[in-house]
Amino acid sequence: MPLHSNLGNRVRLCLKRKKNLLYFVYSDNIQQYLMTNNVPEAASTLVSMAELDIKLQESSCTHLLGFMRATVKFWHKILKDKLTR
């Protein structure tokens, strides 16, 4: 039974890390969409990033959570400025 428990813990850790990496992929994609002036896709990706931020709020990694929240706010401001020009 300990092997099963250990495997379950490893799977949960992998899924958590995947979510964290996905966050950086979203940020990179937003930047690429803005560079090609594809604002609708950038906005859609920001929504996905914000949803991930909400899902990760239960994490105990406070520095990561703070960084994620700051990144969502950063891209939100950039998009808002781009849309109000």
C-alpha cells in the first residue's frame, strides 16, 4: 500500500507542476499574440490564466501565488491600455 500512496503523491505533484508551467506558457502566448496584434486571442488567454490563478489559490506556495496574481494584473493592464487606445 505505501507504493500506491507514494505514486498518488507523485502524480499530484506532477499535476501541480504542470499547472505552474502552464501559467508561464500562457504569459508567453499573450506576449506573442500582442506582438502580432491578435488582441482577441491575448484576451482569451488572459482569461485562461486568471482561471488558473483562481484554481491555484489553495496552494501553499505564497510567493508563487503572489507572482501569478501580479502577472495577471500586469497583462490585464497591458490589454486594457491596448483596448482603450
